[in-house]
Amino acid sequence: MNKKGISPLIATVLLIGFTVALAAVIMTWGGGFVRDMTRNTEQSTQSALKCTQLDFKIQRASCTGLTIENKGSVDIKSFVFRVYDTSGAVTTPIPATNYYLAIQMVKTYSFTIPSGSQKVETIASVAGDSNESIPCSAYVATEDSPC
């Protein structure tokens, strides 16, 4: 019986070639993965830093709107106002349109707050590096409803 197979030298070369090819595939995938994770982390860090510069206060609340002061070091691009009823449910989400507020400015925003509302919540958004809107949900001003 004459058995034939590959020589140990050829087997070693094939194993090394397979290992190098597999390592190249893993390094290519891993490099892209690390780049994507780094970019996403950098963007979320920049957003969080912008939000830390935010400081605003509701100066006055009435049935026809709110007066807000921007005391922070970043312009507020927009606001979202939420009106809560006595059960704690959002009765009226008021969309964020034309609610810009520059640094150190005070402005009155007019909208109707329904009677019987419990509180009004204000969430600000700031402009990102490419002028996208970054909602800063950790920085919320709340005022008991006067209506």
C-alpha cells in the first residue's frame, strides 16, 4: 500500500498562509469597527459638552406662554414644551418651531396652556458642530402651571 499526502513543508506553508489571510480579514474588520466607535464616541462627547454649557430658567409662566432667560454660554436653538395634566400625562406637546434664544437673552414665547394643567416642562436643544439640533434632555426647566 502506497499512501501519498502533502509534505510537512507544504502543510506548514499552507497553515501560515491561512493564518495570515485570516489575520488580515480580522484586522480590516476591527480597524473599521474601532474607527466607527471612536467617531460615534467623539460625536456623543461633543454633544454632551455642548449641553453642559446650557443654563436657562423660566422667569414667568402664564396661560398664554412662558418667559425664559438663557443664562448659559451657548445659544438655544429650539425648545419643546410639554404641558402635563393632574394625572401626570402629557396633554399638549408643543412643537419646537422658531424658539431660538441667544446667550444672555430673555424672551417670551406665546402659546396657549390649557386650563387645569399641572405643570409645564421645557426641554432645550442646542446647535451641534454641523448645525444639527442636539436635544439636552438632562437639562429641563419645569414650572407649575398658572392655569
